[in-house]
Amino acid sequence: MTRQVKLAAAHVAPVFMDAMASAEKAVEWIKKAGREEVSLVVFPEVFLPGFPYWINCYAPLLQTSLNTRYQQESVTVDGPEVALLVAACRDANVSVVMGASERRVEGRTCHNSAIFITPEEGVVGVHRKLQPTYAERYIWGQGDGSTLIAPQMPVGRVSALCCWEHTMNLARQSMIDLQAEVHAALWPSLSTMAGFETLADLQIEAMMRNHAFTGGSFVVSAASPVDQGTLDFLEKEAGPQEFLTTGGGWSAIIHPFAPSVAGPHTGSEEILLAAEVDLDEIHGAKVWLDGTGHYARPEILKLVVDRRVKATVEYID
């Protein structure tokens, strides 16, 4: 018995700071995935409307107007950009995990999110990054345990984490406990930032192979390269900068026993990195290592996950 599915990472740059144009670009790649009989496509971190690289390049007080614009360009789950993606997934018969700066439907707080979309049901879940990294705290609020999810999708059970959220080993373990068969890892380009040129891809590769191996799941890691349009935007809107270059991104598909089945791919070339995999090979990997079964020691090491939604106001009638 085999369960053959075709997985893909969209190594693609967004139309920077234009959520609708980025969604329209994503639609073209979803159509391409449909023509190539791909079952699931993972898009990079905050593909809608792109990663706010200025947070690491300029002084905080120079960012105020850009941060306000970014909030406005962020998408709501019930908004037109997501509706466009839902229709594209339905028409192409492709499932998608889309990275988005998600603005709450009620309020203005934004989250670094992964939106799960299937052809049959549309949006089936949203994961919000638990802890924004470093200067990301200017932009995004914290997620809570209610979005540590692994929805059932046509390809199987799928989990997602965003960028350095993969350094949170307990968050990863919660994904593993949900028995995810495919894990979506969403990334921006980190190797293009000053100080990370020789480090970022090594760090990402280590995290991706580790999660595949310890989680017993296929990992689809999708990253967006930095294009010239992004640099031009930064120079025009915030002034000269010397901390970011074009290219970068590390995209790959990793087997549960840790080898690559596609990629890695880096650099400015935009591609749909795809591979046909057999999900039943997870069983063979878990004969050796089952992190929620025979290789767990719950009487010694135990994880508690608070799945309650965190609200700022509690109404008692």
C-alpha cells in the first residue's frame, strides 16, 4: 500500500507591500501547481504582503509610517485576498498553506500567520506565530495555544510553524503530538541580512532536518527571495540602507528520516520546488523513532499545552 502525494514549496517573492497583487501572483503559482498535479503548496512566511525587512534596517522612529502601512496591507481571513486564494484552490484542486500578515477581523492587531486552505472547504484553520522574533515585535502580536493546530487536509494531517518559531522545541513537540504527516515551514530570506550571510541557511537546514526526523513527518520548507523591488521600496520610503541584499531564501522538501527529496533551492530564481512522496514511508521512520509513542517518556518528561483562546476581556453574565 502506498499513499502517493505531490508536495511543493513555492520559492517565490511577493509583490512587496501589495497584498492583493501578491495574492494574484500566488493564484498563478497555484494554477501552475494544478497543471503539475501538485496536491499541496506551501508559500513563504508573510507572502501577503511580504516580510517587513525595514524593521532590521532602520531606527524605530523611522519606521512608524511604514508600520502603519503594513498594518493596512495585512489581510483578514474574511477579506478579498483570501477569497481569491480560496477560489484558486478550488479551481486548481490544490491545497495551500499561505503565509500572511493577518489582521484581526475585529481590531487592528496583526499576526504572523499560516492560513490552511483546501479545495473543498476553503479556510480550514489559521496558525498564529506564538512569539514574534526580535524586531518583529514592532509589527505582530503573540499567538496563543488555540492556533497550535494540524488540520486534516486532502493530503493528510498538516501542521505549520513560522520561521524561528522552530527554535521553540515545545511548540514543535505539540505539532508532533498532533500526528502531522506533512509539516509546513514558512520562512523569509534570512541569508540576505547583514551578519547572517553564512549562518542563516545552515541554521534553517538544521532545524528542518531535525523536525522531519524527530517528528516523523515530511517537511515542506518554503522561503521567499528578496527581489530588487523590495530594495527599491526600502530606499525610496525609508532612505539608504546597507543591511540587505537580493536573493537568498532556503526551500526544500525533507523526508522523515532527514534526507532531501527536493532541493534545497536558494537564490533569486523563482520555482515551484516539487516532489512526489509516499506518506506511508512515515511508518518505516517511526519504527525507529516515534516521539509520541515508544520513544517518549511521559513519566519523566511531559508537555502541557494551554489551548484556550487568550482574551483581554472576559464577560460574565
